[in-house]
Amino acid sequence: MSAGHRSTLRRLSALAGAKGVNALVAILRGKLTAVVLGPAGMGIGALLWSTASTIQQASGMGVNLSGVKEVASADGYDPTATLRRLTLATSLIAALATLLLAPWLSELTFGSGEWCEGFRWLSAGVFFTSLAAGEFTLLQGRRMMQRLARASAAGAVAGLLPAVPLYIYMGTAGIVPSLIIAAAAQWASLRIAAGRTPDGSQHDRRLAWSMLRAGAVMMSSQLAAASVAWLLIVGVRYFGSVDTAGYYQAANGTVLRATEVVFAAMSLDFFPAIAAVAASNMRLRVAISRQTELAALIAAPMCMLLMLLAPLAVEVLLDRSFLAAVPLLRWLAFGAMLKALAYPPGYVAFVKNNPRVFMLMETVGANLIELLLPLGAYIAAALTRPAAFTPLEALGAGYCAAQLLTLVMYNIVNRRLYGITPGRRALRYTMVATVAAAVLMCLLNSFKLFTEC
């Protein structure tokens, strides 16, 4: 392993312990939801929060990511006051939008007005989550990774504790209060870690407009991703049931929790690093290749292990009533590995200050692919009911195909526009990881068909 690999791994391992606490809290929350509320409760929670998250992303104007770049590259000035004022404004907009649109959101998401009041109360959770994103941005831009990870873990623990009595005594009615408390706890913890606004930091209108303009590009990507997640789970509920949405959320949540440390560490470490070397194609190519190799070395074995142990993971992390989600979990784990490999080349257009290409490639291309392939496969299977695939398995296979196509698209565009391609070793690692995961999936599916016969 090269010195560059070891240096990056040291930074990632420094985050792993604290991020592991986050993962453990998420596991406990998922287990609590599965045991106490069952598939329906998990589906309701996912539908509520995915809808609110879409509004949050639309109202956030991408300030969190444009703010990271601004804080990381600040020279002779401090953007803290500007960033916090912008975040407060966007947080109020997000909360107000959730409050006013509550009746429409309930009808569209659940097919009835039953959860209108829940969405109204959830506007408070959206407000605190948006505020927390601003503090997260400050810590990430300053590259205070260990402090960021510890604060995030502390907020997650504080937000989990009230969920236990709320779920037990209120049932599904306790979902919204639990989400609000968790969001408030996360904001408070990150705010303490980020500290007070430094003396001399003044609100700068020109800087604010610059962050909004740059953020609008990233907002389109974040909004598209949140919209895809929302449309997927709403589509699963519409062509299935709330229970089916719960199975989808259970599988998706399990994969996210299992890979959280890897993706969180990649996002925290990688984006500021490539923003600093964006002017040099050679250094950018090295950074992308190194991150791709690490994704193959770390994410691939983790995802394949999850594919292999999926039934045990469901029983331990969730409940036996969720075993129907095992085939989908395996496909999503395969897709998560491909997503990790696609992550490094996906940011090249943004750090190269090419908003048109980034929007076409990320907002339109990648997100449209990630919506149409999985949802199209799910709907087709739900309507035709083929013997070989359940609708949820079809959704998972479509998700894998979408991630593979996105990976290919990123690399083709980067090569043609910037002459940037992953190194030979990165390509070799990518091929080996993809083929190994595909072979494992084939063996697992063959074993499943054999046992059913």
C-alpha cells in the first residue's frame, strides 16, 4: 500500500470510531422501529422523512456544499456570519414550505389526508435539520473531521433516547415527535462543536450571493437525489403497500447503516481535498484514482459480506418479520459498492467550475437513470409478476444497473472534457470488485432457486 493510501486511511480511520457510534445508533433506531412498529411503521417513517427531506433540499439552495468550498478556500476573511445567516433564512423557508404544503403532501405521499397534521409538526424537524446542515458545513470546510464526527455521534445518541418511550407508548404517532427531537439534538451538538461566530466575521452580501449562485448548481443535484428517493418509496407504496414500502426502507436502511462509515468518511475527506487541487488535472487524477482504489479495497469487501450475511443481518438488525427484504438487501448492497466506485469521478465537473456539464451529468443524467431503471423494473414486475423475480428484487436489480451505467457515464464525460481518467490500478480494482460481486450475486441467486425447488 502506498504512502498516499496510508495517509488517507489514517484520516478515514480517525473518523471511523465516532462514525461507528452513528452507525450503532442508527442500527438501534432501526431495530426499535422494526420490533415495536413493524414494516408498516418503518414505511410510514420513511415516507414522512423522505418527503420532508425533498422540501429541505429544495429550500436549502445548495448552501451547504457551496459553503464547504467557500470555508475551505477562505483567505483573509471569515465566512461564518454569512453562512449562518444564509442557513437561518433557508431553514425558515423549508419549515414554512412544509407547514403550508402539509395537506397536499399527505395526499400525495399517503393517498389521504391522514398525515396532514404530522407533516405540519414535522416542519419543526425540517427547520432544525437545515440549521444542523449549516454547522456541519462549517466543521467540514474547516476540516475539523474528528470534532465533526464526535459531535454528530453525540447528537445521534441524544436524539435516540426519547424515541424508546415515544414508540412504545404512542406507536406510529410517536414517529414525528421522535424525528423532531433527533433533529434538534443533532443541531445543538453540531452548534456547540462549531463554536461561536468569530469576532470580525461580518455578513457579506456579495459573498452570500456568490454562495447562492454556486449552491444553486449543487441544489439541483441534491434536490434531484432527494426527489428520486421520495418518488421511489412513494412508487413502491403506490404499486404495493405501506408494508412493501417498509420492506424497501428496511433493506435500504440496513445497507446505508452498514456502509455509513465508508461513505461519510469519503464525503468528508474527499470533497475538500479535490477542491484544493482542482486547478491541476494531474493532481486531480491522482486524488480520484486513490479514492477509487480505496473504495474498491474497503467498500467492496464490506458490501459483499453484507450480501452473504443478509439473512443474519435482517434478523439481528431488524426482525424476522422483515426476512422478505433479504433479496432486495443483497441487490442494494451490490449497488452500494458500485455507487462507492462512482463517487470519486462524480465531482470532477463541479470542482472544475463547469455548472452546465455538472447539471446535465448529475442532476439530469445520474438521477434520471437512478429513478427510471429501478422504478421501471419494479412497476414492470409488479404488473406482470414474473416467476424469477419479485417486484422488490426487480427494483434492486434496476438499482445496480443504474449505478453501473452512472459509473460508466462519469468516466466517459471526464475523459472527453478534461482528459481525466482513473489510473490503471484504479480501473483494475474496479473491474475485480465488480466481477467478484456479480459472481457472488449469481451464486446466491442460484442457491435460492435450488432451495426453492
